[in-house]
Amino acid sequence: MKFFPLIFSACFFALSRAITDIGMQNFVKGKTHTNNWAVLVDTSRFWFNYRHVANVLSMYRSVKRLGIPDSQIILMVADDMACNPRNPRPATVFNNAHQHINVYGEDVEVDYRGYEVTVENFVRLLTGRLTPSTPRSKRLLTDDGSNILIYMTGHGGDGFLKFQDSEEITNVELADAFEQMWQKQRYNEILFIIDTCQAASMYEHFYSPNILAIASSLVGEDSLSHHVDPAIGVYIIDRFTYYALEFLEKVTPGSKDSLAQFLQVCPKRVCISTVGVRRDLYKRDPNNVLVTEFFGSVRNVELFDHVLDIPVCGIDVVGSEGNKTIDKTLTDSPGMKKRGSFVYAKQLPIHRIS
């Protein structure tokens, strides 16, 4: 039996060499990642900030619909609007006055809620500096093949984003957290989106590679709400996220929509504020990057119409009665024997107790 791992190893080694010779670019053209994650953060408490919860749950609904599983989504919600006593429709959160979509849904999985949403927990999540007792659902288990969507919403100012009206994360702290992620090989590419006032100030100090950053407003501008739901009495979604969701609702897992198209979802005539984009750290052309490379989890498979020249590992079984002698033929891989044999017993020995 011990020869089976050797046979498997030899076949795998031969296949690996064949794939290397063909070139990985033939299998994955232009794709640089192997998995997708999303970190979605609402930093605001209190009923009048209902829209921020609706913002983050809208993004959650979109990425989950496009294929990112809950096990690869970290959802941080600072307040529970669905169960707030002021909510006239308990267990629901809507992002439209017509109440077309309940973004809270029946299967939402909140990983960090209430007072767990802190600057410290957020930075520890990104950098992987968590205590051993932290459950898997609260860990960002990414690697150097991970494309990560990081979406943040709340109240901000020039160079900071408030957490729970009690603390704030600065643009320098956020930039340093991303650099730690890069040094620890925790991401391949990051799409950073922030919907807050003066949002562009939060990406000014980024210096790590492979980050495309999008902000709902430039420095000195407010990021505005979209509309009020009279039944609730508060604004229920922000403008940038409203139009981003409108775009994402038309995207399917097989869509060819590009990130360049997503960058145009909220022109100033509808957003009122000016959407900011920082591309200098991102080496790829957004026109050639699919939206689903960050908002979805799509496996790209290329089909060949010809036979690949892959070395064959053969196993021939000799004899049909009694013990079976098996001859194994391995490939001409360096350092490996070409032939060998072993014998199967009819039955394993039985230990007798006297």
C-alpha cells in the first residue's frame, strides 16, 4: 500500500511539469487572483444614521448575490437598525422609500456588531493580529492571491473616519494597515471604496501597491444622502451607494462590465459631490478589469480544443487469481525509478487473542 503515494506523487510531479511548460498564462489570461474577500464596514450608531447601515447592507447583498460566500465576507455593523424600537417594520432594513429590497434579509450574517466595531478590531482584522481565541468568522483569512473589496461608510472629515462617535481612524493609520497587509502577503489587489464626507482624504497617504481607491467626495465636499422614507422619518441611503447599487443590480456573475464603468456610476449631476479615484498605485487598466473580480467570486476556466501533451503514468494489473502483482510504470522524471512491483494480500492479518 505504501507504493500508492509514490505513484500519485510521480503522476502529480509529471503533470506539474507539463503545466509549467505550457505556461500558466494559457490557463488564466489576465487574471491575477485565486480568491475573493469582502470587508464591509458601517461605523455609525444611532437611529438618525439609518442610511449608513442601509449602505453597508446594500453592498453585502450585492457581493453575496454575485458569489462571494458568507465565509469570505466580514460584515461590521455598528448598530442594529432592524431591531431598533423606532423601526416601524421590525427585522427589516430598506434602502429605498418604495421598499423594493429588504437588504437585511433572512440570512444576513453580521460578524462584528455594536461595540465590537472599533478602530482596534478593524486594524487587527486587516493585519491578522488577532488573539488565538478569535473565531474563524471574525478572521480575514486572505493570502497573496486574494482580491479584497473594502467598503466603509460613516461620518468623516479631512483625514479621518469616525467610529461610533467615540473614536476615529486616520488616513495615516489606514495606509499603514494596508502596508502591513502587503508586507505580510495578505492581498493581491484591493478595491477600496469609502462613502463619507471628504472621503478622498482617506486615500491620500496610501503607498502600498495594487490598490484602487474610490471616494464618494473630494476634500472639502460633503457626501450627501439620497432621499427620505416618510414612514421611517430618516434618510435611508447615501447618493453614491444608491447609484452604485443601481449599477450592481444589473450585474450578473457572467457580466463583462468593467471597473471603468463602475467608476462612472455617480457623476456630479446626480451625486452632487465629486467622486474621487486614485489609480497611481494600481498597475492594471480598469477597462480590462471585470467588476466581478472584486464584487463576485467567479472561477475563470479556459477550454482547449486540442490535446495537451501531458506525460502519462500507467498502472497495469497482472493476474486475476490469488495475490495480485501490480507493475507500475512511472515517467522519465529525474531521480525516479521507472518500474517496480508490489503485492496485494487478500486480507489484512487478523490479530488473535488467546
